[in-house]
Amino acid sequence: MKVSDKVTVKTDGGPRRSGVVLAVEPFSEGTMYLVSLEDYPLGIWFFNETDHADGIFVEKAE
């Protein structure tokens, strides 16, 4: 995923939320995505872990 991609994010116990990627930062354990959500228009960071399905919080919207 890259900046400006439309995505959905997994949050605690609720439905997936729609947003837009504002920034992408790679790390050795995975990738951080700064995502603009309706409640957080300036963005909130989400982390996707490498090789761990339960650690994937940001997915590209279809």
C-alpha cells in the first residue's frame, strides 16, 4: 500500500473502518501506516506485522 490508497482498518471489537493512507514507514518487524479516519482526520498510526495474520490491521479497500 502507498500514500493516498483507500484502506480499511481493524479496531477493537468494532467493524472495520474506512480511511486513507497519509504516510508509510517500514520497520524490520512490519510496516506502520498513518491513516486518516473520520474521527481522526490528521491521522492515527496502525502497525502491520510481517508474517503474522493476527497482526494485520490495515488492508487495501476493495
